[in-house]
Amino acid sequence: MSHTLIISLADEVYTVLTRTAKQIGQMPETLAAQWLKAISQHLTDDPVEQFIGAIKSPVTDWADQHDAYLGKMVMETMQAVDDKGETE
């Protein structure tokens, strides 16, 4: 089953969408649908979601920003390894 959705996009979003669609040889509508499908799967299949609320923390945006926090931690760990040649 499919549904038709009419949306208004900001110029900068539309520009990225149309440029990317042209580069990969797809219609912007098709690419937009693929992007929406991908983000919806990411939101429903988030492996960290089961831990949201399980730990008390002063960090109030963990649920929305966990990927950014984990990425920052990985980058800091990689930098420490690069700087010292070992993990801390």
C-alpha cells in the first residue's frame, strides 16, 4: 500500500534533493521517498532505544543525541590512541 504526500521544502533542502537525485539518476520524488523510508527504519530499529531511561544522567538530550555522543566518544578514544599509541 502506498500513500501520496505533498510537502513544501526549504530551498536548501530542495536543492540538495534535486542535485543528489540527478547525480544518481533518480527522480527527486523517488529519492525523497527512499530517504523518508531510511530515516523511519532508523528510528524504529534504533539499537540504543532499549536503554533510554535505564540510567540516571544529567544529560537531558541523550535520547535524541546518543549517536552524536557515541561518535564523540569514539573520536576521543581514537585521538587518545593516536596521541599515546595506547588506550587509556
